[in-house]
Amino acid sequence: MKNGFLTIGELCHRTGLKEHTLRYWEREFGSFLKPYRSKGGHRRYSDEDLKKLLRIKELLKERGYTIKGAKRILKGDGNIRDEEEERSLRKGNYFRGKKILITGGTGTVGREITRRLLPLNPSVIRIYSRDETKQFHMQEELGQVKNIRYFIGDVRDLRRLEMAMEEVDIVFHLAALKHVGSCEYNPFEAINTNVYGSQNVINAALKVNAEKVIFASTDKAVNPVSTMGATKLVAEKLFTAANFYKGRRRTIFASVRFGNVLGSRGSVIPLFKNQLMNGKPITLTSKRMTRFIMSLKEAAEFIFKAVYLAKGGEVFVPKMPMIRIMDLVEVIKDSLGLHTNIKEIGIRPGEKLYEELMTKDEETRSLERDDMYIILPLLREAGEDKYLYPDAYIPKGDNHYTSERGPFLSRDEIRRLLQEERLI
């Protein structure tokens, strides 16, 4: 603390908040929270600002209010709560006693979802994956947990999938071939897993009359130029269409679109660190490349939110921060105290300079909330009124959601985010 004021780093430490979260709250609660600016333009926070932030954190994180609801509370408009079911989800009531299947459950996101589900008291969590070594390591990592079952199997194998899905309530479909380059050289394998495998998940879920099935898609499914992105787009279409031929079954299918999840196997961070530590040049396709990013925790929490909100056929898109890939490289170099040349190798097959999370057409049928966009299914019946969500509204203006134009996280913000995720 300097001259009675806290820096943004000190405030993050005191509140336990991430810097990009704090900045987002500043924008949303601008009339309530106004930090002091030093002569150099740096944010400085008083004890009163700290108290206000802790109050906001209590409303959003502990009591489960939305930003809109929290604003009403702070304005003194009463003890209002529109989202009792969502608050129930946050408290864990939604998953209590449920039977849950996670395809690709030994992956980075699958393990994070499993860790977060365990305290919520599901009846059983079934991990379905084809790699016995990863299952062994996951069992070692989590220990002997009575309500976790491990199934070795491939989503291409419908009969095995049906066995694993017996009496299941909720399915998280994460299994996929995810590496862009690998899918370019093995396109039919990508089709077999990402398309036919996804249809198998749908068929098995309908057979057991599962309650909800959520598919993990990617920003690369938007205006795809890669085989991986194209197969993910087709899988999204399959999940949307499944809602309209399920008959009287209760099953609800929906998708979520993620950006680059920090710490996942597809992340470039381990590659950059390995190149640095071995004295090799860092290879970049282009210094102009930009990307959406999110933490593992945010990915898991968002997919849980989609489970609650899904009515059938939607694609849920989180609002994510954006980074310049060059800023990420510089942060990693500084953190390791190592410096090497950067070698541009050109765009590889299937890659883009920037990512998109919605097409122009999808913007015309989307709703917006404080934390996400909800793309409504094109196939829904005219006048259908079931697509109502707490605090959702029709977006105004141009909402083309792309990493091309920012705003981008600063290098300090990227550094803090990577430190919080223990990646540097």
C-alpha cells in the first residue's frame, strides 16, 4: 500500500479476484466503484473501494446474484432475486443425486469438471475415455472415490457407449479429436470421432432418456477453415437437430463454444516454455495472431451454467478476454528470464489469424447476458416462447464477436492470469 492506496495487484490479492474480473466489474459497476487515478494513469484503490468490491463479491460469488440483480441491491431497490434455480445450481442442489457421464473425461477439462462435481454430491460420475493410462493417472490423482466409475471405450463404439450411459441423467460430451494439424492430415478420423461419435452420444442419450446433454464445441467451428472446426460445426448442428426428433423424451441437447482453455493439452504455453528452456527459437505462425482465452475454472463453471439454462438446441458462448499472441510470448519469456529469437513460420493448414465466436447470421438470433451470448436454434418453431432466460436481452448494435479487434488484456493482466493458473 502506498500513500493509503492499493495497487490493482494488491487489491487482487486482498479480494482473491483475477485482474480481468476486477476490470470487468469496474465497467459494470461504474457508478458504484470509481478508483482513483494517479498522475501516471495507474489505478489506485482506497479502503472504501476494497469494502465495495468485497460487497460486490459477496453478492455475485457467495449469494449467487447476477450482475443486474447485484446492481439493484446496491442501488437499494430491494432484496430482488430472479434466478432461484440458478442459485440452487451454484449451491450444488442441481447435481445432487444425479448420474453423470463425461466422455473424454480424462482430458484437462474433464478432470476439472470431475473435481468440481465431487463436492456437489452426484450419485455417480462415469468417466468414459479410450486411454487406460490416462484413466490410471486420473485415479492416482483423485484417489479412491467411491462414486467415480471408469469406462474404457471410444465414442465411435455405440454399444459400449450405451452400456456406459445406462440410467444416466446428465452427459458432458467432451471427447473429440482437437488438434487442428492432426485433423488436417487425418480428416476422416476427425469425422469418425467428432461427427459420428457425437451422433452416437445423441443416440445413446435418447435411448436412456437422459435429462440433459451438453456438447463442448470450439470457436474454430465459426466460419471454419479447418477440418477440426468443420467437424465441430457439424456436431453442433447434430446436437441442435436432436431436440426436434426426440419425440416425447425429456432429453435436452445444447452446445457451448469455448476459446483456448489455459492449461489444456491444446495450449501453446507448454510448447513456448519448452522451446525457451531448450534454447530454441519460439515458433509463431504470425505475430499478428490473436486468441480468446479462459481458465479451466471458468470453462467448468460455464458448462455447469449451460446445464441449468439449456432449453434445447442453443449454443452458449461465454464472454472471454482476448490476447495478442505476441504479448503471451513476451510474458512467458520474462517469467522464465530467458530470451530467444521469434521465428514466424506462416499460417499452418487450418489456422486463422483471429478467432470468431458468432457468425453474422447467429448474431441476428442471439440473446445477451452479462456473462454470455445465447444463440437460439434456427429450427425453433415460430412464436415459440420457451427460450426465456433470466436477465437476457436482445443485443444492440454490431456484436460481431471476434478476437480481431480487442480490447486485449495487457501484459500485466496476462502475467497475473498465468500466475493464478500456475502456468508460469
